[in-house]
Amino acid sequence: MGQIKEVKVPDIGDFDEVEVIEVLVSAGDEVEEEDSLITLESDKASMDVPSPQAGTVKELNVSSGDKVAQGDVILTLETGDDEGSEEPEDEDDDTDEASEPDTEGDDEDSEDEPEAEAEEKERPSRDSDGEEEDRPDDDEDEAGEEPSDHEEFKHAHASPAVRRFARELGADLANVDGSGRKGRVTREDVRKYVKAKVQQADESDPAGAPEGTALPPMPEIDFSQFGEVEEQELSRIRKRSAQNLHRSWLHVPHVTQFDEADATELEAFRRDLKPEAEQRGVKMTFLPFLMKAVVAALQEFPTVNSSLAPGGESLILKKYYHLGIAVDTDDGLIVPVVRDVDTKGLFELAGEVADVADRARNRKLKPEDLKGASFTITSLGGIGGTAFTPIVNAPEVGILGVSRMETKPVWQDGEFVPRKMLPLSFSYDHRVIDGALAARFTVYLSKVLSDLRRILL
Ligand code: CAO
């Protein structure tokens, strides 16, 4: 067993007795040498009594509000020393057990003063408001004097341990209201003050500059204060796709390249095929054509059919052409995959798109139906709009958005002619695809859509 030592009240100057205003440890606590044990306060100064050595607090002899005099036993400490148990009786030993107090507001200064001074030098003398920052050690100038401004003194009134705590958190003690006796600032006051400041900053400046690269938090607003509201639980799919979209948005530097394809011939061809498609039990929409044209463009520009290797040091070029097709469902956006588009014909693709879209809407997709895409197409053409900026379905590096085809006057051979123009919005990962490549990709895609015979080339 270690040695039991008594820790006694040290020399407290001219005072017969002083008040214990804070007890900072409890029986059973492990303390390190120099850890503050209690805070004493005289009329003119407050001081922390530090532990003379490391050990475990066995018994506490004082509590907050007690009056103590030099030599009174504060507590007993079981130390790691293995010289056997010893109860020091000799008053002459006091200096061993009662180490130098950590004083504030007193000329006889504490041991950690040099450290405090160093910290003070590092800090700017004014905070962002232009207010004088709390300068804990300034109080030393007032040693032995009653403070001239009681309010000021009250605000700065805190034990060295609390001062240190406030310094660590960057809290200006002069602004902290003390809830302790005589307006003393306690640790809890500092904690509450800092918490309130952080909350205030969030509310008043939700989009304010975050620390480092952290995202600034969104403010939590009770919208019912502005009018009637209804809260709806998001579907599992919507929550999942929200996470995926957010991740892509944050990880991928997006750029969107816009173009228009002259789809006049394509539309005529599609109309021609419609009756035959119907006979085969499928609906011939734009999508199968877009899928075939996209594969031709991916074969021409293999970089677009790739992913960045983990670590971002190399590219993984895919030799397969599995296309994700964004499907709008009541539960949210789902992207099933149509495989090996390069090997399939228009009717087969029309059938597969209808099948996956139908299964997506009826919650019949299997997990493998959603995996393995090398590029994605998202078509809003059936709904409307002229252009949009789709989010790349990372780790794919490109996504083609298609908007509603419109008949427009196009200048051809010295005259305006009506042409059916199909808007394309190609979003890409700029880490992998340069703007020039993106423009070449969409120009090529437009050419293929304008003249589907090119697919054969
Ligand atoms: N321009 C003009 N008409 C178009 C068109 C376009 N770009 N695209 C489709 N149409 C036409 C179709 O040809 C069809 O017309 P007909 O009945 O005359 O043949 C009609 O619009 C309806 O087509 P559709 O939308 O049902 O079929 P589709 O094959 O074009 O699309 C699917 C299928 C599953 C992609 C689509 O239903 C869908 O869900 N789209 C939404 C995708 C989405 O939400 N994307 C957003 C992702 S980003 O948040």
C-alpha cells in the first residue's frame, strides 16, 4: 500500500483564516502533482491549493464555505510511495505537504505564472470586438488594494483554475457572469458562457465560415412559427438517394456541358418503328436510341466510361457498357442498370427499359439490378424543361441529362428550316474529364443522334 499523506493549508499571508470557496476534488479521485485541490479566498486574493504530489484522495476534511487556517488538514492523499504508511504529525513538515499555492490577486505569485505569461504573449491583446481581452494576470496589479470598480472586479473574479479553464476555451472572463458567492465565476459559468456563444454563432451566422473544411451546420428552424406545417417521414429510398447524391455532390467537382442534337431523323425513324414495336409488345421511346448513341460515344471516348481508382492515382477504364437509367418513382429516384447495351438492339432495349422502370415503380428490383453501371442517363424529356445539371452517379465520371425535344428554326444552306432539337446536359467529373473532352463527347453524341448510321461506323 502507498503512503498516506496529509495535505495542509499553506501559508496564507496575513490572514488568520480564509474561506474555502470551491472544492475541486472528491474522495477517490486520482490527482496529479500540481492539480488544484481547493480554492481559498481571502478579502484580497483567491488561491488554488495544488496537490504536492500524485495520488488518490482518501478523505476530504473540508467543504465549500468552511473557514480554514494555515496548517489545517485539507485532505489525506494516498501516494504511490512504498515507504509504508505514515501520518505526519510534525508541524515542521508542513512545507512538504502543503505545496506553494496557485495564487491570483496576490504579489506572491504562483508557479505557473511563467506559463500564463507565455500564453498571454501569444494572444492578441484585443478580441474581434475590439474589446480588451480578459487579462487574468492584470489583477495582480491590484494586489493588496480594493478594486476601484466593483463591477469590473466582480466579472474578473475567478480562481486560477477557472481562469486557466477559461483561457483554454478562449473565453473572455470579463464577459462571464459569475454565479458563485460574491459574483465569483465558476467553471460551470465558463462552460455555460462558451456553450451560449457557440449556439449564438450558429443561429446568427448559419452560413458563416466553418473551421477548416468542415461544413457549416444548417440552422434548426421551427417552421410552425411562420404557418401551418406537416411533417412527412422520408421513404427509405429517398433517404438513401439523398445520401448518395450528397456524397457525389461533395466529392465530385462537377461541370455540365450543354449541347443540342438534331433529332429530326431520329424522331422520324422512331415513329416508323412504333407500330412494329407495339406488335412486339414494347413502347419505342427516345431512350433506346439515346442508349445506343451513348455507347457509341463512350467507345469513341473511353475515359468517359471509367472511374478513378481509389487514391486517385489512376483510371479504371471499363470495357463493358452497362447503363444506369434514372427512374422517377413515388418513393424517389431509383437507378436500375441495363447491362451490355452494346450487344442489344433497339426493341430489346425498349423492352428492358420498360421492364426495369416498371419493377422500380412496383418495388420489384433486386439488389443486383442496381449495381454495375458504367455511365448513367437521366431523361426528363417526357416531362419538359430545356436543360438541367444532373449529379454524377459517382464513382462513374459522367451522366447524360436529356430534356424535351423542341422544333426550332435552324439555319441550314442559307435558310431557316424547322428541326427537332434534343437538349443534352452532360455533367462530368472534372478530375477525370477536361472541358475539351466533354465538348468533344457531346458534339460526337449529337452527331450520332443526328445520323444514327454513324453507330455502324
Ligand atoms: N423529348 C420529347 N419527348 C420525349 C422525350 C424527349 N426528350 N423523352 C421522352 N419523350 C416522350 C416519349 O417519347 C413518350 O412519348 P410518346 O408517348 O409520344 O412516345 C413520352 O414522352 C413519355 O415517355 P416516358 O418518359 O414514359 O418514357 P422514356 O422512355 O422517355 O423514359 C423513364 C422512361 C423511366 C426514363 C422515365 O419515365 C422517367 O422516369 N424519367 C424521369 C427520370 C428522372 O427523374 N430523372 C431525374 C434525375 S435527376 O433528379
